[in-house]
Amino acid sequence: VFIILLPLYRLENITVKQRRIFSAIIIIVFCIGSFGLYYQFGTPEILPLLAQREEKLSVIREKITTNSEILKKDPKNLKAWVEIGDSFMETSQFAAAANAYKQSILLSEGKPELIMSYVHALILGADGTVTPEAKKSLDIMLILQPENEQVRYFLAMYKMQSGDAKGAMEDMKGLYKSLADDSPVKALIDRQIGRK
């Protein structure tokens, strides 16, 4: 910028005001150009990722619309409820996802995988808090699948969030000992306690 402006300051027949205006224009153009170049070439990997994300969101929105139309005609269509729940989860619309999974649970007469999808939607919708509604579903899951790692983990978290730190730690230790080395829940606990 200074190299461009240097000849301007050597000219004698230009007023101080004209120099300032011309300097300001050059600096603004330089800043805009620099920003444009950085945007275009400084972050080349971000632009394709943003395009891919937008394309994916477009497909998900289309799925939501399609399944909404199906459910208007056939409110008992289990597949459409599950798909719309999954779509809402992908777009972080957790309350809508929870509602869709709740409908799918009723229609499937309590499929465990749908109950867990419902639990995940409730917990994510509450910013990681295991809500009383999620706890009820987890209690049902504990009867259906007493060895389910995620169920035991979330129930321990519920105890912790409810103020029963001692009970939560005992449950978490028992769970941790029972987990295989490649368990995602074990990896999650390790991250939380700073082991990895």
C-alpha cells in the first residue's frame, strides 16, 4: 500500500485533502481485495465442505417434507415417523425428533432401538441433561436390556445430576469394569475423566 501511495506524496500540485481522499480509497480497495483473496484462496478446504453441508441439508429438508406428506395421509406409518425423527436429529431439531420417536415407539409397541433414539433426542434437547422423561424411558430400557452400556451410563449420569454423586460413582465404576476395551462408552468415560 505504501509503495502505491509513495508517488502520490511526491506530487506537488495535489492538496493535502486530495491526498487523504486518494489514500483512503487505495487503502479500502486494498483491504477489500485482501479479504477477497483470503476468502477465495486462504481457506480453500472450507468452501467445498460448506457446499457439501448445504447439499446434505437440502436432501434432509426434502426427506422431512416427503415424510410429512406421507404422515398426513397415513399417521400410522412407522417408517415415516422413524425417518422424520432421524431427519430432525440431523438438523438438531431435538424436540421435533423426540416427538417423532415417541410416535414411532407407540406404533412399534416399544422397540428398544426407538426408545433409545427417543432418549438421545431428549438428552440432546436438554443440552446433555438426563431429563426425568428420559429417566423413565431408561428405566424401561434397563428392564428390556439390563446390560445395555448406554442405558447404564445415562442412569449413572442421572444420579450425578440429581445430586447422588456417591451412587453415580459406584455405578460408573461398576459399568467401567464391565466394558470391553473397544467400547465407545469406555472411550467416552476415559475422555470425561481425562485419561485420553
